[in-house]
Amino acid sequence: MENKNLPIKFFQKRQKDEMGTEAGGGQTIPKWASQGQLREKSEYIKTVLAEVSTSLAEKVKKNNYIPSVVKLKVNGDALAKTYRKEIGNLFNVGKLNIIGVSGEDEVLIKIDNENDLKGILKKFSSVNFELPNYTHQIGISAINNIEEFKPQIDIEEEDEEQVYKVKLFNYGNADLNNILIRSFEKYCRDNNIEFEKAEYSDELNIFRISKVTTDDFDELRDFDGIQLITEMPTYSLTLDELTEENVIEIKQPKEGANYPVVGVLDTGISNIPHLIPWLHNKSFTKYHEDYINKGHGTFVAGVLLYGDNLEGKDYTGFEGCKLFEAIVMPDLSKQKIFEDELIENIREAITDHNEIKIWNLSLGTDREADLYEFSDFAKALDEIQEENNVLICKSAGNCNNFRINAPKSRIAKSADTVRGLVVGSIAHDKLATDYAEKNNSSPFSRIGPGPSNLIKPDVVHFGGNAGLDNTNKLVINPVKSFSSDGSLAKQVGTSFSTPRIAAITAGVHSMLSEEFNPLLLKALVIHSAKYPEEMRMTIAEKIDAAG
């Protein structure tokens, strides 16, 4: 073989090579990432961080080791997750320092201590402004503003008798979270503020507080670690029933038949002739009988068990189920219930009876879900479902906007549960005063999307119709069920479309001879659904209205 001189060549990456990778690298610098602004932005960010350094030093002198949090306002062109990663690369120092987002374009960064801050400042000081690498150019250009985080205060009027909800940061570190919780509890004790840890989910650090003075509020605004202060949400029910004599035949369970069990998380189920044969031998309640009004829960249970019979239609093909009564809400004319209490009741009912796999929850709030952040209630429901391997059929929520000729509200908070099967309402019929055509979204049924464009509701069923007459008076076209005294009752709402889906879900589960799988069951129900022929709208509108 002829000798050839084949010298070894040494290749070394240049700094500018980090800026672009051919075919598949995808690191093309976008137009908004202007190299000319890097120096100015970098110096501005370092100036703000220097102020944080002073704050950290002062806190240590007071034995305050709660991390500081800064809020970044992100360029509207840089909202993609790929760009957010480069922001993280600037602030993550050996660990993840991004602890969340606020709205569509704000990123929250924790800074544990001065060493953490020095590491971050070192990254900004190492920028080569002539040949910046990809992370520096994208990450710095993406930041429009930076400031120390101040708690979000969402309170209409300060009142010492009001119960408030305080949401603390989750730093993604158990030790830091415990430091914050102990510091907050000590602050409350020192200032005679009544407090109690609210159990939403493991990832949420939420307290309910009361006896808060105006001076206390001024100090709370400066308390490190508070993310949000708002009134503790309360819940209400509307059940303006139209009643008439009941002529529906009583169904009896077939001897020897094995019926599925559905848990009804509601106000209770009355011992009326039509429902007594189907009541489970166990039940759950958190309230004395003097503080219970079973009207709403009885109506829900009636639709679940007799929905087809009452309407004379084969809506679900459901033969029956055992009804597990879980009283999680009191008579609201006698006792108020706060959000954390309702969640605690739901958690206890399901955890203590997690052999029951299908649950109906036709309760909720009139507060609209956020476009970007999932509600605390939804996070709690998701954790409860995951821990107990159950499926909750959840109502999408009602709105009255049609009464003032306004667009529909989006799904209610709690209906943004990811794991739950969320149910909207469509019209079963159309009268002269009704606003919705038959088989179209009911005027009162809330629509999607949920946070992060989550498709909600998942499915719909018949919950009634409504409209206004020529005197602007509300006229409903209701669905039928039972009142608490056993008479026939009529009402509209997503509360009453939801039990039809719970019935279908329980029926499908009873036919599957395998271990309970909530994701499979949810998928089967959604996959079997179809849009009615009468629903003539764009596919995007169908998804928002019906899933």
C-alpha cells in the first residue's frame, strides 16, 4: 500500500458556533433577539439583582432565610417553552430556580441566598456582547422587565371578620417550604391572627386566616413568601324547582344483580320511595341533620337513576346503580361553607370509601377558570383522584350571561380538573322562548377552553334550555327529577347533565371485566361521544362548547 501522509487535524468549536446548528439544531436567532440591546438589558438586570442582594443580606441579619422571588416580564414573542428554557439557563444555578408562571407572560424566579445570587450575576457578567452564545442572546432578549415580587392582593374590602385565603410559594424544596410555613405560622401567632393550614394538595401551601386588621394587611404585603391573598371562596346552590305530582313507576333492583355504585358528592339524598331501594347501606356526612337540605342532591340522584324514565327517552340505557350518599355541603341558608372545607369534605368522603370508583360532583363556583393557571380546587381534585384511583364526573358550571345578552363565560374553577370528566349541557328541546336550538349548547352552559388551552368540557348531555320572554322574564325549559319530598321536580343546569354521564360511565365500567382504570374509562366515554347533526358550527366552536 502506498504510504500517504494523513495528518491528524484538530477541530475546536468557536463561540459563535453555538449560535446556529445546521439541519435539526433549530438554533436560529429570531428577529426579536436583538444583539444591540444585550448590554443595556444585561446591566439593567444586574442593577435590579444588586437590590435583591441588599435585601437578602438584611434578611439574614434578622435570621430570615426565606428565599427572595423576582418576577420577569417576558417578551410577547418569546412565550414558547423553547425560549423559556433559555431564561431558565440564566437563572438556574446548580438547581431549578424557576418556580412558576403568573399569567401568560410572567416567570417567577426564586433566589435562595447570596451565593445563589452571585452565581446568577456571574452568568450575566460573562456575556460576550460581540459574540454572545445562544442562551445569552435569547434569554436576555426575552426579558422585558424584572422586579422583586410583591404578593397579589385580590380583596374587595378589608374586614376583620372576613376569612381570607393565603397562598404561599412552593419553592420545590421541602426544607425551604417548611422554613416558610414555620415563619408564616409564627407571624400569625405573634400578631394574634387566627390561622389554619388548608389541605388542597401536596404541592399547594395554603392557609385560611381571619381576625386580620388593616395594620396586619400592610405587613402581610411585605411578608416574604406570600404569593396571593384573596377572600376564601364560598359556594352557593340554586334550585328553584317547579314541582308536580309524581306518576313515575318505582324501579326495584333485580334480585341477584350486581349493580355498580356511584358516589354522589352533594347535599344528600332523601329517603323517598323512588330512591330508597337503591341507597347504599353506607353513607358519609359532615353535618348534623338540622343543617342539611337534601334538595339538590336528591334531584341529582333522581336524574342519575331515573333520567331515561322521567324524559321517556333512552338517553343512557342505564339499568341502575347503588347510590352512595356523601353529604359534603350543608344547608346554605343556615351555614356557610368555604372552599377549603368543601375540598376537605370531598377528600375525606372519597378517601374513606375509595372502593367506590365513580363519583358525581355537581357542585362548583361561579368564578371563571384562568386562561393560564389551573385553579387550586382543580389541583386538589386531581390529587384526590390520583391518590384514590377514582374518576370524578364534574359539572362545567352555569352562567347567566344570556340574560343580559352577553357572551358565555368559560368553565368554572374546579371544572379545570385535568383528570376529571367534565360535563356541559345541551338543550333537549326548544320552546318559543328558548335561546338554544335542540341538541345545541344550553344558554347557561359554560364553555372552554380551560387553562393552557385544555379541552373542557370533555362531553355534554341534556341539562335543559332557557330564554327570556317579551317582558325580559326568565323562562326555563327544564329536565325532570325528584324533589326532597318525592314529588316530580323540574330544573335546568349542568348539575343535571352531569349525572347522565356518571350513569353512562358507571354502566361502561360494570361491563369491563378488568381492574379499574380511570383514564381508560374516561377515554371510552369521550371516544363514544359524537356531535349532534343539529350542532352547526365550526369545529373550534364545537370543541369549546361540547368537548
